[in-house]
Amino acid sequence: MNFRLPPLPSAETLGWGIVGASAVAAEQFVPALRALPTVADSSRPAPNSVALGIFSHSEQRGRAFADDHAIPHHFANLADMLAQPAIHCIYVGNHPRHHAQTVLAALAAGKHVFCEPPLALSVDEAEKVAHTALDRGRILAMNFPRRGDPALRTLRELLADHTI
């Protein structure tokens, strides 16, 4: 594909690509991305973040997701989205069986990655992904949506106190 996204409006803009037309992407990631403070309204410098494209294994779902969430482009294949210089970061929210290969492809394309759990389906695969991010000097972050869950906080306290 020879298509290229237009240049970003400013150097302070961080372009995002979304992999997976999931409910989590729709209900949590896209709203959170759009709620981030911009450089203009923040007391600390932060890039303006914008979702520029989506890839889904189902082209129909990807197109519908782009339309429903005002994302300018949907891509029929992952490589085309990863080739876009305006996309700096990739959100991985597709099916867990695709996470490791998706993250590795994004890292190989020089993108930073924010991934829903699990990172991989085996320890060996997860270690390979983590080492690839380190070797390439890319940020690899995991979303841990339940870290603030009151039951998990209580469990951490009980474990720390050696109660259990």
C-alpha cells in the first residue's frame, strides 16, 4: 500500500494506532486517550495524543470501529498501519492469542507499545517480547486494569503482612 497518513499538526502530537476493534478499546482506551490533557491545557508538558488508525482482523469491524469513534483511517492489514510514520505508538487490544506477534511486529516497526494483558501466552514468548523492546529501545507498557481493585489491594496487604 502506498497510502501515507498526512503529517501531524505539530511536533507535540503523538499518533496512535489501535489493533483490535474490542470493547475495551471502545469503552476505555479511546475515551482515555481523548481525555488526556493537551500541551496547551496542562501544567506539565505532555504530547497531544490522537488515534489515527485502526487495524482489526475483521476488516468490517475495523471500518465500523473507525466510523463509530471518528478515527480517520482503518487498515486492511497490520503492516500498512505499522508503516505509517505519523503513528508513533500502538495500542494492542486484539485477541490474546495475537498479542505477542502483534507487539513484536510493532516493535520491529519502531513503535512504542501499550498492550492489554496478557502480553503473551507463555513465559518464553513474554521474555522474547520484553527483550525485543529493550534491544530496540522502545517503550513496552502493560495495562493492568485491576491493579486498583479493592480485593487485590487487600490481598497485597495480607501477603505483605504474612497473614496468608
